[in-house]
Amino acid sequence: MSGPHGHTPPGEPRRRITRTTRFFVVLATASAGGLAWRDGAAGLLDALGDAGILLLLVTPVILAALLLGGYVQALLPYNRVARWLGPDSGWRGYGLAMLGGIVTPAGPFAVFPILLALRQAGAGFAVCVVYVTSWATLGAQRVLIWELPFLGFDFVALRLLASLALPVIAGLLAAVVAQRVSR
Amino acid sequence: MSFAIAFVLVVLLLLVLAAVAARRRPSAHREARDAARGHLRNIAPRLPFALVAAECIGRLLPPEIVGAWMGSGTGLSGVLIASVVGAILPGGPMLAFPLAIALLRAGAGPEALIALITAWSLVAINRTLLFELPLLGTRFTGYRLAVCIPLPVIAGGCAGLLLTAAPG
């Protein structure tokens, strides 16, 4: 199977899709209304034009990156990963968790089922925190789809350099409280 | 320009993984396509609205306030404010990153923006409520969030130090 979700298709249940989409529709309508009220129709058209250009530029990147994420999801050896990060994996576990976080696809559909599988395989709280922190702050797919295109190479390099130690810091803090997180 | 670089990088990685799949497990092609299609169905209807919202919100933000609160000269207080804003920012990356460029154009400093993105990526309220809490439980989620509190400030502070060490 393609992962710990077994036969369930990837993605959210239908109801959530419409709810989240509705959030964006309302937000877009409200902010567009506000802009039209302040800057007039010309200002709104200018903003819509810019948003349209952004959409055209980002769409090919998103399509390719989603397929890339699909391959990672299909090829990742979940069982072996859970064994590598199991109890007593020590510093090697931290390193592997950090690496794993970097290559895990950007959406929450992949990372949380993996995290659950890790917990069930006996991975400690600290290793799980290293993994999810690495995924959130250093995850490669999100950098490629969103950050690099929108914010440019210099910014990405600065942010990654400044974030390199975060998973380890989080892991060390997590090790302090790990006893209190019941297993 | 950066869009083209990102596209080329993604396609190169894609070719590598597709080659691995072809050699090791040809059924992975189909699984990858199905997974991608599932995610696309989620993203496609939201993306245009998210981009319009981010663009309009960015233009509505008064540059004087953005500059005064999160500008390059604001140091630690800018980083702290940005961390709080990032932690409460709703919506996925399709709102956060377009909004980040809007803030950058409105005069936010890079170290504040890095704190904002770090806080958003660690907390991401919608994601935490929809996925982490139901799957991993209150204790795990609560302690994980508690452990992550200092991280945005550390990232913003490190970025500030790197910028002073090697300006430009």
C-alpha cells in the first residue's frame, strides 16, 4: 500500500474541502471589497491582474511538485523508517528524523499519519518533535513550491541557515518534558 | 525568474524519483499519480481565491504600520510581533507565502518575516486542529506546541545576526 492510510484515498473528506474553500472565498471577497472601496475599480483590477499573473507562474510548479510529493509518498519505506526511529535510536534517530522531515511531502496528509505510525512503532516524543519540526521549518517540497518562487533564493538561503538548528533545539527541549507526555 | 528555477529543480527531482520507481517498483507511478490528483483536487479550487486574498490584503496593509512594527530596524520587538502574527495566521501556504511578499513590499524586515514564517509553519492553526489534534491527541499536540514557542524568535534572531555579520 502507499502508506499508513491503507485504502483511504489521499486528501481530506469532502465536507472539509468545502469548508476550507469557503474560508478562502469569503476572505478573497472581503479583501477585494475593501480594496475596491479604498482604491476604486481600477485599483481592484490592478490587484486581480497581479494575482492572475502569480497564478499562471505558480501553477506549473505546483503541478510538478504535487507529482514529486506523490512519488516520495509512494516510494518511502514506512516500516523501515518506523524501525529506524524507534526507541533507543539516540542521536542517529535525531539525524534520521531531521532528514526524514526534509523529504516528507509538504501537505499535512502525509506527515501526520507518518507521525502516528512512528508513535505506534515506539518512537519517543523527542524524535517525533525533531521530525515534525524539521518537516515544518526545513521541508524541501514547500521551499520548492512556495518559498523559492515567491521570496527568492537569497531569502530562502538566509531562512534555511537560520533554521538549521531548530529541529535539534526542539528535540532537546522535548527530551526534557518527554516523561510527561504519556505514551 | 525564481519560478523558473523552482520549476526546473522540481522537474529534475521528479525525473530522478520516476527513474527510481521505474527500476524498483513500477506500481509507484500509479500511486504517485493518484496521490497527486487527490491533493490537486484540494488545492485547485482554493488557489485562485487565496492568491486574490493575499494580494488584496497586502495592498490594504498600511506600509507605515508594517514598517514601524516589523521593519528592518525594529530588531527583537519586530521579531516578537512577527512571531505572534505568524502563530495566529490562518490558512495554508497559498495564503501565507503570497502574504509574505506583500509584507516584504510593505517594508517588513527579512528577520521579522523569517520569524513569521517559522511561527506559522510550526503552529498553523487549521492544520493543528484538523490533523494533529485528532490523530495524536491533546497531550502530544500541547507539549509539541509548548516546545516550539521559542523557535520563531531563535530563527529570527539568527537571521538578524547573519544579516549583521554579512550584510546584503
